[in-house]
Amino acid sequence: MFTRSAHGRRGGGAKYRRFDSAAEAIRYIIEEVPSPLWPGITVEIDDETLDHRRILELYSSGSYPLSRNGTQ
């Protein structure tokens, strides 16, 4: 997971966090990161980069494999 700096650029001010699975990264973003910060977040999975809209779409999907907010 990458977050952008306050200046809207990924790079020098970017933060990086690694997760064991894409599903865990998606759950962390949606459940732990304040929604105003979502537009500055991307997730890289293999050669694909997901923006906040795609992350929310995957989290909302019926095929999302993990429990949401502590429920299954």
C-alpha cells in the first residue's frame, strides 16, 4: 500500500506498508484509514495498481474473502 505526500505526489513523502494478502491491505484501508485519505492511496498487486475507487469496489464485492468490520 502506498500513500501520497501532502503535496499529492507519490515519491519522497510516500509511505509504504506491506501486507500478507491483497484482501488484508484492502480491509486495512477501508476499515482503518480515514476516508478523506483514500484518494491518495494505491495498492500494487503484481503488475496492477489499484486506486481508491477500485479498492472500495473490491471490498464491497460479494466475493471479498475476509470478514468486514468483524462480521462474516
